Amino acid sequence: MNVILLLIPLSIVLLGTGVFAFFWAIDHAQFDDLETPALMPLSEDRKAPPPS
Amino acid sequence: MSACFHCGEPILAGADYSVAIAGVRQAVCCPGCKAAAEWIAGLGLDDYYRLRTEPSTRPEAEPDFSAWDRPALARLHVRQHAADRAEIVLLVDNLRCAACGWLIERTLGTTEGVHEVGVNAPARRVRLVFDPARARLSDLMRLLARLGYVPHPLDAAALDSLRMKEDRAAMKRLAVAGLGAMQAMMYAVALYAGSFDGIDTPTRDFFRWLGFLVATPVVLYSARPFFAGAWREWRARHLSMDTPIALAIALIYAASLAETVLRGREIYFDSVSMFVFFLLAARYVEMRARHRAGDLVDALARLQPATTERLTESGSEQVGVHELVAGDRIRIGAGAIVPADSIVSIAACRVDESLLTGESTPLRRALGETLIAGSLIIDGPVEACVQRVGADTVLAGIVRMVTQAATAKPALAREADNRAGRFVLRVLAVTLATAVVWTFVDPARAFPAAIAVLVVSCPCAFALAVPSALTRAIAVLARRGVLVVDGDALQALAHADRFVFDKTGTLTEPQISPNDVLPRRGTSVAAFAIAAALEQGSSHPLAKALRIAAGSTPLPAVSDLQHIAGAGVSGIIDGVSYRLGHVDFACAGAQTHDRLVLADDAGVVAEFLVHERLRLDAADALHALRADGASIEILSGDIEDRVASIAAQLPVDKAWARATPADKLAHIERLRADGRVVAMIGDGVNDAPVLAAADVAIGLGSGTALAQAASGLLLAGNRLDELPLARAVARSLELVLHQNLTWALAYNLAAVPLAALGWVPPWLAAIGMSASSLVVVLNSLRIDVPAAAPVAPRVIGKTRPTSREALA
């Protein structure tokens, strides 16, 4: 049972990291638009000429 | 007749524009659409047409954006980060689906001088970071307009707007509550397993402290809005929903902590985290729906012009409206919107205040009288002295009032709040009584029994009953393009037995067919060409109808084009000055009102007969409503013949013609006095006060911004056939609400006495509380649109014949 003394603190650390990463992502506008980015992978990334 | 590949409007016979998209030639309706589609294809972005879920908007003539390059104006809207990095947030019209955002990101992203493009499709906002030396703001705005998206710059303050902060904070709280609840649940499972299979006390205590560790941020951080709300309610001496929730959270948390420290029998860290998570999730979805539906900052940005002409000693200059101060003298041209509350200083004029009052009859304003910001000058130019600007204007006051009304809680939720408030008071009394009685009977069992009562009766089921069902209904409707601005509207819609429709613009749209021209001089083709050329830049439904009627005829060049709001347009073609509009504007002396007249200085050139075409989905929608037991009326300001001809094609019980706004208002009030529940459907401009008087006001997405904000429900896609579906959803919302509340009550009546008698062990109480909340949430998820009603494909360009004799 002693292994839980190692694994549980580890899981708490991971949880903290997850929360921190999520907060960072929210603060960097990653979650402001939940609709448009879903379409991004549907199109090939072609380099387009600038408009005339 | 086929539909334009780009904008979805019908293409008239003879129009011959086409573009090659992905190697296939597609027909489009006009040079504007052709240019936009060619540009999109030229950038390699033709995937847009595959991704979009709504047709695009026809690009209108480009407004003049050059004023936006003025430093004084730019200072207010552009945030300068470095010499080559400037940031601006634009509110963009017609941003309808995610594909639009995708298109904007791609096109602007490849433009010279643009560093970053961020599109927020639900909020209709575009954030641009650009190099002012290499890309001018006016050029970027022109690019957007060319694609059919009209940009309105927002204040620099909008960059860190309140709304975005609210959104982000809510998401963080939700994440913490969700992760905390999951972890607490895992530790709780270990404890449950332990209580059945045996667990040594140090391990059990270790897991309890772990539960405390993960539940603490949930209670202290995520649940803060509830504590703040409870504190507000306490200071206002008004018991509502937040108080019982905060009390329950605090008591369960404190009791669990006490049990942990005292090595008691049971802890509830998992239950309290889950409770907080469910409540926050419901609030989050509700908030998103609210943000999506009524946005008054946006309404204000559209209603107020951005620039105006200020008179100086040496002449005049174009300035931003924000630069105006009281005492400035301004000149407002015909057809322009008054930028600030001001007093007419030279020459009387007529104004249209319909945006504010719903009264579209022009009002006369003489010297010394007040012009209200947001109203439209019909004949000008007029000179005025600025009195009040910005937040002090009448317009801003109205917007504030509507904002307050929009943020008020729906009566449905208030009632549930009050019910829960009373319920909690009783539970607290029962808890106290239990503790006191047990103290005398068996002091050792007092604490567990009191906790069991508190936990088993926890108002979660009550607290979740209304928000979870309402949220689900709002989300289901939003997917169908029906935005719920006011939660009460849904309840009223479920009970509405009288549907009153405005005719023009709601049930019908104008149509001019190529045969409906009476040329007095010259040919009909030439007349159409001149008229369409004059109407090139207008988004008025009549202008669209004219352009469609003109078909492929090459349009002559127009100079000195002027729009006179409420009247028509004028312009010079080949040295001849033309006017197009209603009879009294174009030339005096003609009689009829259902025709547009094209005239030059020598007299009438041609007349165009305007027909009304029934909206494609109107008949289906009305039949469905009628089959559902509602009676239907048409309430129109139009003349009898036309109302009768439209009414004849629809399942209508009564049709009223020649109703003034005051008549309409009186009629609605009379119906309500008779005990009818009235739903009013209008497109907004002069229906605004009538909409406000009805039990449920339903606006169309094409209506005016302020009128939309006054509606309870908004048919964003302008599709009337969503109305019967919305009604079905409202009905099922009613049913589910009733079930939820009954369940919560029944559960509590059964469980509380048992707990008070000490027969419910705390672990069973925790399971009961979670299960009762889950039952409520799962029951709410049953709200959906009827399965028999799939999303109908949008039919474009099919016309119904209208009866000619009634219209001519």
C-alpha cells in the first residue's frame, strides 16, 4: 500500500499542472472561439497569393 | 430560375455571371458576388463554400472608410503596441457561421502588413494586429466589406471587455470545479470500498484529507459567485437562490471538515464538489446563450455613426463622434444619422425617429428643437449644436434600460428561487429541530442525524430543476437559429394561443418582375438599368428586388449618388439628374403608392410595379401553428386589398389593414384584456412598441438592432418555420420543469423525515442527494426538437405567384 504514498502526491502534482496549463490557455485566448477552429483541419494549408 | 452560388438570392433570367469554383462553373447573380467569389477562389479558399452552413451575404457598395485613417479617430479605436504593431477589434456584420470566421482569417491573414487575425464567430468580433505603416486600417476594412462583412470598429476598451473577462473567469471556475469533483470522487470511491472491505484508520484519514485538499479550491474559488450572490442577497434582505446554495455548500463543507478532524463517520467532499460543478455548468451554458443573443454594445455600435462633420471657423472637418463635445456645431446631411443629442440651429428639417420610438412617420423639427442621437435626418443638410454626447444621450439611456431588462432574471427562475428559498428555511428549521431533539434523546446521534437531514434534503434538485431545463431548451433552440433573449418568452410561447403577424417584411418580401415596368419615355430595359444603377449600394429589400429585376443589363455609371432616407435615391447618369423613389419624392402629382417612380427633371421616365411575394416558409409555419390550436391574425398598416390578398393565401383567422402603430398597440392590449396570450411577430422597425406590449415578442434577424434587443425570441435565420418547433420545445420545457419540481418535492418529502428519525446513514444521504440531482439533469436532457422535424434544406429562389389584380 505504500505505493499510494508516491502515486497520490504525483497525481496531485499532475492535477495542478493540468489546471495551470488550462488557465494559461484560457488567458491566451485559446478558448474564446470554440467554433471556427473546428473547421481548420478540414482544409489544406495552401499558401495563397496576396489579393490584387 | 436558379440561386446565386455566392449569396443564395435568385438569379433572374438573362443574368450571365459565373465563376469557376474548384473547376466547376457556378452561376452568380451580380458583379458584386462575382467579384467576391472570384477573389475567394483566387486566394485558394474555395473550401469556404464546402464548409459554410449559411449562404453568404451579397457585398454592398463599399462605404467610405477613409475617415478611419485619421489619427484622432484611430487613437480611440486602435491600440498601438509598438511602431509596427497596432491592434483593433471590429464588430463584423453578417458573420453567420464558423466558415465565415475561417474565410476572414484566411483572407486577411495573407494580406500584406497584417500580423495576426483572430475571429470570434459567436461574438461576431474580429481582432486584427497590423503594421500601420504597411497596411492602412481603411484598406483592411474595405477588404472585409468586399467579402460582404461590414465592419464597425469598437472602442479600444473593448479589447479587454467585461464580457470576455466574465467568459474566461467562468470557464476557469468550471474547470477547477470539474477537475476537483473528479478527483474528490476518486478518493471517495476508495473510501466507499474501504467501508465495505475494511480499511485501517490512518489510510482512511489520509484519503479524507486528500478529499479536503481537492474540494477546498472548488469551494473557495469555484463557488465564489454563489457566496458573493448570497452576500448581496443578505445585504438586500432578500432571500433567493444563492443563499440556500451558499449555505448548503458552506455547511456540507464545514461538516465534512469537522468529521475529518474529529474522525467521524462520513465525509461529503465529493458531493459538494459535484454540486458546485453541476451548478456552474448550468450557469455557464446560460451565460453563453445570453451573450450570443442580445448584445447591446453591438446595437449601440451600429446605431451611432462613427464620423460626423464638425463646423469650424474656417470651414468644416470630418471628425469621429467620440471627439464631439457639448457646444460643437455639426452639419448632418440628408439620410445621415444624428450622432449626438443636439439642437437645430439653422433650418428646420424632418427626422425619422423610428429606431427609438417605433414611429416611422417623419417628424418636423424646427429651429431650437432637439434632435435625438440615433434618429435619421430625412431632408437636409441641417446644422445643429451638440448638447449631450456619448453615455449622456437619450439613445444610450434607452440602451441601458434594455440592458437592465435583459440581465434581469426570468420570472420562471425567480419563482423557483423563491420556492427554494422557502424550502431551505424549512429545512434549516427541521435540521435544527432534529439536532435539538436528538441532543435530549441520544446526544451521540445528534450530529450525524442533523448532517443527514441537511445532506439528504440539500436543495440541489430544486436548485438545478429550473436552470438545467431552461439551459437545455436555450441550447436546443440556438442550434436551430432561434435565440432566446428572455427566458420568460419561452413560457409565454408555450401558452400563446393568438399569433399576430406583421405583414410587410415578416410574411412577405417585395418583388419586382421584369414585366412590371411602365416606361413613359425610353425602353423598359433602359429604365431598369438606370434604376438598378441608382440602387446599387442599397441593402433595402426594394433595392434588392430592383437589382434582381434588372438582371444582366450592363449598368451605367452614376455620379453624385445620394440616399435620402425614407424617400429614395438620386444621382446623375450621363449628365441627367434622376430620382427614384416613392411618388411624392420623385415627382408630385401621381396617385398610387405601390409603385416606385423613376423621374428626371422633365418628369416621369418609368414606373415600376411592386409586388409582394409571400415568404417561402410562411404558409407551412402558419399551417403548423394552426394545426397546433393557435389562432392567427395579420395586423398590418397596409391597405385592405393587399392585406386581403396575402391573407387569402394563408390560414389566417382575421386580418386587419390600415392599422397605425397606436391601433396595433390597442389591438394587442384588447386581446390581452380578453385573456389571450399573445405572440407578436414583427420585423421591428415600426413594430417595436407593439412587440413590447405582447406576451411574447418574436423578432426577425433582419430587423433593427434595438428592436431585436426588445424581442424575447429572435429568429436569427429569418425562418418562420422554426416557430412551430420553438413552440414544441417550449411545451416540452414546461413539462420537464413540472416533472423536475415534482420530483424534487417528492424526494424531499420522502427522505427528510427518514433522515430526521436517524434512519438514513450519511453515506446513503450522500448517494440520495447526488442521485436526485442526476435525475433532474438527465430529465432536462430529454428536451429536444421533435424527431419528426429534421432541419429542412433551405429552399432558395422559388417564387409563389401572387394575385396580380389585387396588387396592381
